[in-house]
Amino acid sequence: MTPGEMVREAARDGKALRQMVGDAEIVPLLMSLVQLTGRREYLDLARPYIAGAWHYLQTIPKDLQRRIRTDLVAAIESAADDGRAIVDQPAPELLDDMIEVAVGRRLTDEYRGVFRDETNFGGVDNRRVQWRHGRPKQADDFLVVVIGAGFSGVAAAIKLKEAGIPFVVVEKNPDVGGTWFENTYPGLGVDTPCHFYSYAFEPNAEWSSYFAEGSEILAYIRKCADKHGIRQHIRFNEELVSAHFDEAANRWVVRTRGKDGADHEIVCNALFSGAGILNRPMLPNIPGRDSFRGPAFHSAAWDKGFDPAGKRVAQIGVGASGIQIAPTIAPVVDQLYIFQRSPHWVIKHPLYHENVSSAVRWAMANIPFYASWFRFRLFYAASDGFHATLKMDPDWKHKAESLNEANHKMRQELIAAISLELADRPDLLAKAIPSYPPFGKRMLRDNNWFRTLKRDNVELVTEDIDRIEADAVVAGGKRYPVDAIVYATGFHASRMLWPMDIRGRGGVSLRDLWGDDDPRAHLGITVPGFPNLFLFYGPNTNLAHGGSAVFHSECQLRYAILALREVIEAGASTIEVKKEPFEAYNERVDEAMRSMVWSHGGVTSWYKNKKGRVTMNSPWRLVDYRNMTAELDVENYRIDGSDAGKAISNEAA
């Protein structure tokens, strides 16, 4: 709905309007009021009471809250009565002040662009790529193959369809969803606020909780696929086996394999990889693993026929999946042995188990600009708001355990919280506190983790696993008899695009270029020697400190379609990043990464390769990456091909 339609709908039932505005979150209401009225004085009144972007960092007095709510109701009713046009975009100076108050600090002008992208006032998708002179006829014959129908692949399909570029999606599963289709383990859920862990171009006012369960995330992806009519373009149950670039034809030749074992060939102009990095389960190399006689499976391949009730279960791994599984099955198992190699930092969030109130859902759907401000506050709170705390201070005295003053303060607060949780179990305390700085590994949301560890039927084992026997796990010389084993042991993330065989110019494969664990790409998206290949969730684009992988996917997708626009509008065939900017960008990444927490000597994680280089994570703030990818750096690319026999090249650019 347009803002005008929203106010008319909201004002239709005055009693409901007052009730819902009376219960909805105050800061987005404040922003809606200022945007509807243009009255800056509300900002000045509330400014002293908003210390940050999380909802719990506001202390606006009750009387001021009542005034804001009352005046907003009046503004909505007035706008509905007189039918005046509602301005979508505040003036730049007012917008800067609104952003400052909304997040509790003054942000620089660089945030205006990301604000536009994330808020989409008036229903306008600000990331949408427009043809400069209408859709060219050449687009008719330019086919893109998209690998995967998860978050990135579905978005790619939607945006390619929107641009009028032909495409085919190859998906190895029988439905869309990617990792959210494949993972079905007990307790599965998102640990990023779901109002931000969703497409900016397709906001969802109906999330039932702030951190949704996996089934609701999957339902959202399915709904987006259905709404935009992309299923007919998806080849389900078909896996991409290989792709090689035919230099004579300037085409990619893609080979896929169906569930029946039959191979198929697709010849296309461009290849988009939405395969992601968390879809090839990794099982630990433990002696005797194959000798176990009971149910044993990876968390990402949960046996749907397995009932843990009354069983003795071994859970190996305590990462993002493990911390969700254990608290969910602990109440029903006979005994749960949790095998931990090293602890993670675990933090509480007051909304982690909370449902979204009917008032907030109503406000999202009916109050102009409310949902946009709600989302932007989450964007900042969950990402850029604390990025500086992840950088090493070269003069810091406590380098082994923290990075800087703010990081050290966070460490102390986390230790205090853990100590309080485990006050009656000092035997667990040493096992639960990491030695490395906060955020060295993924910060995990507390899913009643410490309460679970204290249960009588739960034992946390920190000794190294010696071997697995037919009916037991042996660790530290002690035998733990079990009926089932759950491997929450992560993925082959660094083996990007494995086991696919992707070959570019000269038959060189990505495996030749990257080895097994050193992937690199320009902006995490393009690779020299691989024309018209675009990676989503590529090297050094994982967000390990916060933010949303969906945000990065939308940035990367816009960039890729901008590149295709250059090729198609020029009547060319290929676009390929030059080697020099590729190398320069990766040098910048490595230089920036040296001062980030993930490079800390005390951290061992899947973020690093065997040589200690961080290959997975992005060192940038989200605003930095958005601004790097908002427009195509065309000078860093070679565009080649022909237009009616006329050679085209920007090699000299």
C-alpha cells in the first residue's frame, strides 16, 4: 500500500488505531510521526532518551510517549481526512537528524544510500537496476543459469525476471529454501532478527516472532517464490555437476544431473552462483566413526524418523546448530553427552524467545514508514553499531583475551552473565568461558544453553574424542555409552563451490586457482579468467559479527545485474574483472583483516584456512560493502564481444 492508502486504512477504525498505536514500539512510532508531520521538535524532545538502536536502549518518559502516540493518531486521522499527498522522503537535513535520533548517534552522509536501500519508502525498490534506454532486444537471447534456489538464488530469479533477462535456476532439492529447506533439526531458527533477515524489496509484516523458527523462514522464501512466479523457471531435483567456459562461443556450457542419474546440458551466457557455503556437511575424522551401529547423522541431514525420547544421545559440536539442538532435545532424552572442543561466547537477547505483538504487526502493515524505521534500526543495531569493537588496538595491554577497551568491557560483562548463570555449578564455569576475545568465533544467542548444561541428564565433555565404538564415544580415556550420535560439526565452507567443477578460460578450474581452502574474488563476486561468473556469498563476504547475509546477497545481486546491463546494452558477450584490481582488492581485504578479531592468534575457526588466512569473513562495515557494490566499477572490467560483427572492448579503460 502507498502511505496515503495506509493512513486511510489505519483511520478506518479509530478504536483499533488508538489501541495499536498505544502498544507498538515507541521509537519507530516517533519516526513515523516526524515523517508525517515534518515537525523536528519531537526529535529534540526524545533525543536525550535514546541511547542506541536496540529497542531496550530507549528510556523515553511515559508522558512524552503518550504525547507521541496521541499526536501520531491525530496526524494519521488528519492525513486520512484531507487526503493530502504524503512525502515519502524527508529532506536530507531532517533525514540525518531522524537517523541520528533513531540509532542514538550521529551517522555520516555515507549512510543515506544504505538507508534508502533498506527502507524503500513508497514501495520503491532502490536497488532495482533500470535499463538506460529501455530493454534492449539483445536481452532476449542472453540466458543466465542460477545455481541454487535458496535466499540468494530466489532473489536472483526475481530480479532477473524483473529485468526481463531470461534465466534458469538449477536446484538440487525438490523445493526452494536452500539451507532452510535442508535443515530440519529440532530447535532450528534464525539468530539474526528476522525483520532484517529478509529481502528489503519484500518486507514481511507478519513475522510471528523476532527470531523466527526455521519453518517460518522457509515459508517466507516459498511465499516470495510463489508471489513472483519463478517456480516455472526452476529445475528441481537437478544438481549442477560442472560448468566450463567455451571461449570460441563466449558461452558457459553447464552440465547438470537429475535424481535419476541422467545428465543434461545447458548453454548459457552467464552463471550466477547462489550455492552458498553452508550446504556441504562436514563429518569429523574420528577413528571408528563408521563402526557405530546406532543412528548417526549430521545436523544438516537430520533423520526425520529419529525420536530422541528416552535415548542416550551424543552431540558432537557446540556451534550455531549445536546450541539450538541441545536445549530442544535435552528435556526428552535419557542422557545427553555434549562433546565440546572449545566454548563459544553466548549472549542473551531479551527478544530471542518473544513473539511479535499484534500491535507491532499491525503497525508494520498500517502505519506509514513504521516498518522501514523498524528495519533500519535493526540494521544498525545488529551490524555497524559495534563494528569498531572488533578491531585490535595495537597499544592494548590485554591482547590475549580482548582487542580494545570496548571489547574488554564486553568480555567482562559476558563473563559476569555466565558466572551468574552457573553460580551453582563452578565445575562448568571454566568449561563455558572462552579464552579468546568476544566475536573471535560467531557470537551465539542464548537458547537456554547454560540451563541445559546444568540439567541432571546432561554432561559437558571437553576432553578430546579418542574414538567411536559400536555403541559408545570414547573421550579422554572414558567410555560414554550412547544410542545415537548427532554431528553438529559444520560444513566444508572453505571449499567453495565444491564438488562442482567450474572451469574458465584455458580450462583452468576454480580449484586450480583457489586450492582447497583459499578462495578469492573481487568484492567477493568476480574472478579473473571466469567471464560472466558472479558469486553470491562468495569469498570474504560472510558476516561473522552480525548483520544479515540477505543484505549482502542483495548488494551482490544488484552489482551482478549492473554488470549484465553493461554487456547487454553494449551488444557485447562477456564482462571479466581484470587481474590488477582483483589482486588490489584482495590485498585490501587481507590488510583490513589483520586488525580484526578473526585474525587473533588465539582463535581457531572455520573462518581461517590452513595457513591462517581468513577467507570467509568480510572485514567491512555493511555500509562500506553497500557503497562498494552500489555501482559497477566498470573501469576494473574488460567487456568483450561483437555487435553485428563490430568488435567491442574496453580493455584500455
